[in-house]
Amino acid sequence: MASSAKLLIKNNLVVLADSSQILDFATALLAALLSLDFSSIFCYPLLMKESIIRTISIKLDVNGHEAILQATQARFNEAASWIASICWHEHITNTNTAHHRVYRETRSRFGLGSQLAICARAKAVEAVKATRKKEQERKPYQKPFTCPEFGPRGSVRYDERSFSLKSLDRVSLLTLDGRITCRMILGKRQHDMLIDPTWQIGGADLVWKRGTYYLNITQHKDRPEEMDTSDTIGIDLGIVNLATDSTGETFSGAHVHTVRMRYHKRRQELQRVGTHSAKRRLKKMSGREERFQKDVNHKISRTLVRKAVISRKALALEDLTGIQDRVTVRRENRYERHSWAFYQLRCFIAYKAAWASVPVRFVDPRNTSRTCSNCGHCDKANRQSQATFLCQQCGFCLNADVNAAINISRVPVKVPLATSVRG
Ligand SMILES: [Zn+2]
């Protein structure tokens, strides 16, 4: 789970406030995804700020340095866990307060140099903040969140002072035993991303995965200006049709449903078996299912954003703020059930759009599915079935999702986006 959630931002883009918050954001996003909790999702507000980031994940050849990297990793995470427990129990979430409280002791206790001590504190404080936030938004049926802890194989945070690119394929990393140089194994795409002068390099995370080290380097740049357009493509998200746009294009959920059912059946079988190897297979399977879903979401979002670019239109999505508080049923249920997949699709659309200068509008979803896009008559009875919309007033008949998407494309944005958007 952790690895695939991280993948969400790998080699891709997310948008955020300023470069100092990049890692903050990555941690927060990861935490939100891990909790699979629709209410704790806070990607969208960040879209309003000025810079965008992307992460390049690069495989490292650490030839001869495994032992020291592993030792550094273990000590770094031990220190981060200790810092997190201090901040957790003393209710510290302020970076400066945390720094003064733990800096000296981190260095003396764990023998970390000043840069690694600072990075361990950064990692710990971010995790504590993210967990506190989840705790605030915790549902009654969820268990209370506890202080974050990091295993000996957890990631190591590097900032501009503790890592540096030496040449195109060499990187210098700070360890317990001074600096070491590792070779980066770059594909063409990664190489091009790395040398692109329009992007600035920020920090990096050293990640160990199944015996291999990866360096996830973060880059940032100013957000491109949004294109100026008054035309909008509306997008309706659903289960039967994963996405439907106001031009009439639909992305069927039938295939996704079939695959899901197959996984579901297989999962039940394995759960019945219950052996150690069955559990291992279950875990593997959940990774595959997530990758499948992610791939589907990438394709849909890519197609929609491309369409917006070509036709010079903005995209409009339903603003799901407070949808759980609303009493009108059905529609919110369908989001709740697949909330994680929906959240991911919305996020993909949002950051791909930001990258392509396509404005994204989040609109009030109320009545979009029961209003006639031809005459404006709003009636529950207009929606004849899941698939069919038939206006009780003018007799206009259309695919129900397309009708909803057309309405979404026309809803005026009443409030400034900065206050209205929030997953
Ligand atoms: Zn009508």
C-alpha cells in the first residue's frame, strides 16, 4: 500500500504552495491515501498556489555502500521515531519549537550530523502533523491514531545541503560516515526530466524497496499561467460510467467492474485458505489491483485533459466539499463506496490540468443529475433509471450521465475557488 500510494506522485506532478512544503505535501498526501478516507483529502486547496512539483524516482547503484546506507537509514529512522514521540506527547507541531526542543539531543543521542538531525526532525514533525490532522477528522468507528513510528528500513530525507548531484549520473549522499557517491541509473525520460532547466531541484528521499535503493528527487517550478477561456467541459463521475463528459464521451466502468469482481472472488478464496502463503498472495494481489485502477485513472485523466487543451476549454468537476454532511442520499453513497478510486481520478485530472494550463472548476453538484439540460426543469422523476434521463416537462431524452455532465459544465462558480475546493 505504502509503495503504491507513493507512486501516485512519482514521475508525475502535483501542485502546491511553495517549495518548502514539497515534502510536507508528499507526506500529507501519502497519509491521506493510506487512510483511504475521503474527508482527510486535501489536495485541491494546494492547486490554488503558485508552484508545481514533480518527483523523479531514480534507481541507485550503491555498489560497496550498502552497509553504511543501511546503518544511516536505521539510525535516521530511530532518531525520527524518537523525535516524533517527543512532539506527539508534548503536543508540538511547530517546526521551530520542535527544533529547539530536540536538535541537540538528537545529535548527542543518535550521533547524527547536523544536516541529518534537521532532516530527521523534518520527517518526524510532518508525520506528527499529518497524524494529528487525521485524528481530528477521525470517524467514530475508526480507532484513535497513535504516534507515528518509523522502521529501520524507512526512507531517509535529504535536503539541498545533504545531497548533491555531482555529474549527470552521480549523486553525493550524506551518511553517518561522511559523504558517499552513488551512481544513478537513469532512463532517457528521467535524464530529460533531470536536466530540464525550467525545473529546480529541491530535496530528495532515499527509499529502500525490496533490496534496491531509489532516490526520489523532487523538482519544482512556477505554475504555468492558466489559459484564459470561458468554455467548459463538464465531467460527471460515476460507477456505471467512471467518467462522462459534456461532449458525450463516456468511460465505461464495465471492465473495471469485471476485474474488481474477479479480484474480489479470488480474495475471498484466499481469505478462506488463510495460510501464510495465501496471505502473501493476498498482499501481492492488492498491489496489482491498485496498479490496475491507477492505470485506468491515468488513461481517463490524460484523455480528458488532452481534450480540454485541444478545444481550449476549462474542466469542471463536482465539488464534493461537505458531501457527507448532506442528507440527500444515493449520490453520496456511490462516492463513498469507491472513494479512493474517485479521489485518485480527481487528483490525476487536477494535476494534469495544472501542468497543461487548463483551469479546473469545482462546482456545486446539487441537482446536476435531476435537472434537464435542455429546459432547466428540475425534478427527481426526470431521472428515469440509472442510464436514462427523460424530462417531465419538455420530453428531452438523453443519457443521464451526459445530461449531468452538461449541467456541470454550466454551473457558475459562485465562490472563489480557494475557499470552495477541498476534495
Ligand atoms: Zn426539459
